[in-house]
Amino acid sequence: MGVDLTLPIRKETIQGKSVFFVDDDALVACFDLRINEALIKELATKEPLRVVFRDDGFESDAVKINAEQIFKQVLPHTEVKAI
């Protein structure tokens, strides 16, 4: 995703999920299971440039679709990926 591997990484627990922040807001990643819309909305408040989730980590397909829509509404320039 174009992020330098030497940038600082910190781990936080948000709503019981492990969330990794690379260079504060350059990249936010959460690979936990059962990701819900509340977590996605909270991550959007952090204003990241890029967000990565585990493809099968969402509570449902609807939550996965809504993740992209939430970021489009709040932060249209944030790149959202599920891998």
C-alpha cells in the first residue's frame, strides 16, 4: 500500500479489537474477527489515509459493504481495503 516498512507502529485495543497504527494515520489495520460498524465508525474518527481489514473479519457482508460507504461519506480520500 505504499507505506514505508521503517515507520513506527503502535498497537491499541479499541472495542476489544487489536488495531495497528502505522505512522499515526498513514495506515490503520485491524485483522480481528467480528468487526462491526461501531468499530469502523470509531476508526474513521482517527482520520487515517489508508485502512486495511481482514476480508473475512466482518460480522456480515453488509458490514463489509457499509465499511466502504462509511469511509466514503466521512473521509472520501481514505483508501479502504479488505485482504
